[in-house]
Amino acid sequence: MGSRVAFILATAVACLAQPAGAQTYPDRPVRIVVPTGPGGATDIVTRVVAEKVQASLGQPVVVENKPGANGNVGAAYVLSQPADGYTLMMGHIGLMTINAHFYKDMKFDPLQEFAPVIRATTYANALVVTNSLPIHSTRDLVEHAKKSSTGLKFSSAGVGGSLHMGFELLKVEAGFEAQHIPYTATAKALLSVISGETDALFADVLAAIPHMSSRSLRGIAISSKQRSRLLPDLPAVAESGIPALANFDVVGWNGLVVKTGTPADRIKLINEHVRRALESPDMAERMSKLGADVAVMSPEEFGAFMRAEDKKWGDLVKKADLKVN
């Protein structure tokens, strides 16, 4: 009996010495679901992070693409898995803070059913226009839109993404009208501006640079309040001199989330490993080449940031009466 009591006491002490699960997690491969197709900004960032993190975690980190419905398909899949920290998702601005305001039939609440782990990167977009219009600045664009008898048409890579919403915010804050023409990819939206089928769009910086360099379209501004390191000569929309746009600041972003209910110690562990990976000396340069900036946050900071983004875009959807057709 004495040896049995001693064993029970020893086990209890061992359990108290470490947080539950910390001594064994992770003991098998970890998956990161990317709710977009391969090759996009979210996918590329995730693969760079996974490559770094698996070395420090000591387990394979497998990236799986599950695109559809601006991220809703991948999110639904992650929510069907156990809340154990073995299935993570690289959330993005559209999925986490915009979709719920557009898709009224969504079966889940992103901010309630996912727990924040870490914000990873942010990325600005370039405002570009067709060469056939005499537009060389944000002020020119606004004045042209207000005076045009035919109206301004802007393209995007799809309803509800940062490219679409950034332009909608520009319209509301600067006080002009424009027709949205959505496409299924940034490349197609850019081609529509090059051909003159549409007049302008916010585009991924990396996708826009080759066309700006070849002068097949014209870059006039950057969506973030700070200028882009890749396009230092391109002024921010906020620098336009239009008072209503003085605080204009739109950036896309990516960040890891897990199903709500995942143990806090596992969330903390993943945050620490990903933070170290993102803050390693070579990572800022690698991300810069992708048109992104390393912008890590703690779980608490990331949660507060997403709530603020959710309010920002929810207010815009109501004010502009935006709907999915």
C-alpha cells in the first residue's frame, strides 16, 4: 500500500510541476490550414513560417490549402477538428473581419469560434490607374470621379477582400461614386485596368510592380499610412492633401488562429515559436521581398486588433450598404 501511495504522490507532483499537456505537445505533426489557394500572399507567408517553425518545434509542420468562399471553406474545416493545437489556420483580413458582414448565411462567428495565436504580417496595396486617364495622384482620381459623366469603374480580386474594401473605404471617405467590377484573381483585375475595361484598383504590391515598371499602368498611391519599402517614391493615400483622407490606412494582414477551446499553454507555445521565427534576422528581408512586413502581436494584442478591424469593416458595410450579388 505504501508504494502505491508513493507512486500516486509522485505522479501528482509531476503533474503540478508543468502545465497540462506542455510536456508532450507537440508529439506529432502540426497542420496549418491556408484558407486560400496556393501561390497567394497568405500561402507564401505560411510556408515560410512553417519551414522555420518545424525546426524549433521538433515536429513536421504541414501546410494544407483549403480555398473557397473567401476563406469560409477552410475555416469550417478547422472548426470540424479537435481544439487541441494540432490544426491551426492562417487567418486573413477578409475571413476573420469582413466575411461575417457580407455572408449572412455564415455558419460560424470567426471572432468567437477562433482564438488568436499571433499576428504574423501586414501588407499594403498599391492604387493603380489605367494609362488612358489623366490621373497622376489620389487627388486627381477623386476629382475625376466627381466630375466624370460616365462614372469611374474599379476592379478587384473579389468581393470582401482588402483590395475591394480598401477602394470602398476610399469612396466613402473622399465622397465619390464608382462602380465595382469584381474578378476572380488579382491578375485578371490588373489586366482589366491595363486594357481600359476598368479605370483603377488597389492591387497587391508585388503583382502591381511589374506592370508599373513596364508602364502598362500607372501607380499613384499606397494604401498604408506609411510608404512601402518596395515603392518608396509612391505617396500614401493619406498624403493626398485631402483632409478626409488624412488618416486613411488600409493594410491586409495574416495571423495564426486556432479553434476556441485550445489549451492556453499550447497557444502560448506556438506564439513563442512563431515569434522567434518571424523575428529571426533573415525574416524581415524575406518578407519584404514578398511585399509584406513582419508585424507580430501577442494573442491578446491580436484579439484586440481583430475586434477593431471587425468594427471598422462592419461600419463600412453598413454605411456604404454593401452586399454580395
